[in-house]
Amino acid sequence: MATMANDELIEILSWLPAKAIHKLKSSSKLFSQLPETPYFVAKQAENSLKKDRPSCFFIQRDDILNHNDCVELHPLPEEELSSGVPENMLQFIASSRLKILSSSNGLLLYLHGTELFIINPQRENLHSVSMTLECDSDDYRLILFDNEDWSSHFDCHVYSHKQGAWSLRKNRFFAGSRDLKFDMPVICNGAIHFISDCYSYLAKDSTHFRPYIMSYKITNGDEDERVETKLLKVPKEARRGSHDDSYDMNIFKWGAVAGHQTICLVRLRKRVFTVWILANYESSSWRRIMKVRVKRMGLVEQNPEIRGFTILNGDLVFATNKKVYAYVLTSEKYMVLLKICDHGCDSTFVGFVPNSDTLRPCGIGAVTGQLTVNL
């Protein structure tokens, strides 16, 4: 690995997904050693963060149960040959009734009974930790909100694996008067975002009668004094009919707008999808980029029920009873419907967990087995 030729080759290979790298292991001694070489593993995980594009997704039943006996993994279009996890790991996740809660840079956060674990299914390493997961180039953080007094204010605890300790944020997180979708966090620009529910249990004169988004900056050290909750208003058009039974609205990470990372808002109401992107964070200014009826999308199925939806790599991905589709929003195939796969999650609602194919280890000193992290 000391020669210039090998260094250049390693740089090129570090941009490949983990599945493609494992396929090369039998080609030469050099390739067989790469997935276990710390420098290469770190480089591949770092380059994956730079791409910031999931290559596949898990689909599972989306309900209140803390276990799951049905989980499937499917590659996104044009990623079929280079994305995936070992079949034995997928069988382990399903047979162990694990519920996947979050994914970041190839690591999965999942729930087993009352314990939480982190796993990279490409490396078959398991160890235990807690709540929402965020990765950077050399560390990962777990973000936990708890509330013991049933108020609208929550304590925020952040665990850094690199530091091996939990820290309590000085300023509490304010959730407002509505229930937030804590199971669907979006981390963007160093802040964690939650959207509220839409149910009609508040009086019309309430400040939080209509749905909203709460943003909370996750910072470190001296900057912690400036951490505060920011309310982001959803578009006026999105608020209309928010108490309809057919109404569902969620936020997702979108990508770059005018050089800055931003989030998007997707609403499904009366079988019509509408998508907005947050154009200006400070003024809560949104720009609508799509509105389309499901029946106009070109689905072969007659009157399909939408079981769940997400945004992946800037495209609208949604599930019907048996199929998963992508509705393209970001390329020359704009507003073209693509069938991704069939699925077998027989449930009223299904959830998506985007995933990236990396060699990233579960942390410094992580070994196969469990490592309990206590608050």
C-alpha cells in the first residue's frame, strides 16, 4: 500500500459501496485486506458521508409495537448491483423481531425488547446504545429526549461514542401544545427537526391549533448556551384541511438549495401528494415543487391505498399494498413513475429507513456482543 499506484487505487475504491468492495475480496490479497484496514474503512465511511445519498432502504411494518417480524431491504433504482446486506444478517434482523428506528452512514439503530442496539449489517458487529442516531466522519451521537412531568418541555441528552459519555443540554426542548412525531426526526444543518401531528384536539384560538415543525440546534461546548427551540411554520396551503381523516404530512431531508442543506415537507390529502422545500430557514419561506393526484401518476393498480411515503435522494418514494414506487422529482425523468420493488409488509402503515452501504465500524473498541450505555 506504500506505492503511489496503490494509494491512487485505494482512493478510487474508497468511493465504492461496501457490497462492491466485498465482491472484490477474492481478486487479490490487497483487496481481501481492505475491508479490515482501519484507514480504508474510515476513508470509505468519510466518502460515503460526502455523497450523502442512500443506496437502499428497509421497509417494515409501521405500528406502535416495539418489535417487528417483517423487514425487507430493497436497493434504489440503478443501485441493484452495488447495494445490499448479507442475507444472513437480514434473516437475523427479521427472525430476532428487531425494529429499526434510525440509520446513519451505514449504521442502524434498532430496538430489541427494551434494549437498543447499533449494528452495521455489513460488518456483523453488535453493541448497545440509545435513541436517534447521527454520524460524522469519526464519531456518532445518540440524541435522547425525555420528559418525566408530562409538560411540553423535554430534557435533551446527547451521547458521544468518542467521548463515551452522555451530556445534558442546558436549554430544554420545547414541543409546543401538540404531540410531535418523535419517531420521525430529521437532522439537517446541525439541528434536529420534528413535525407535529394534525389531530383536532386543540381549540381554534390555540397558538398551536395548526400543525408546525420544531427545530432544536444540537451543538457542543460553549455554544450550548445558544441552543434554543425554533418554531417553523408550515405553508399556509399545507395547513388547509389539516384535520381531515385523509390528511398525512411529514418532513424529510431534501438536499442542497442555494448552496445550503434543507428539509422538505410532503403532504398526502384526499389522494393528492404535494411537496414543498424550505427555501428560507429564518422566515419559514417554502416553495412548492410538486402537486399531483395519485391516479395521475400512472400506477397500474386500481385505486391503491398509500401505506407510507418518504423522500430519498430528492425523489418521492411511496408504498401501496404490495408495491414500492419512486416518483422522480430531480432529474430529466421529472414526474416519471418507476416501480422499485414488490414488498410483503402486510400492514395498514409501513415505514421507510434509508440506508447507505459502508464499512463503518460501530465505534472505537466496539466488539461483537453488547455494550450497555446508561444515562
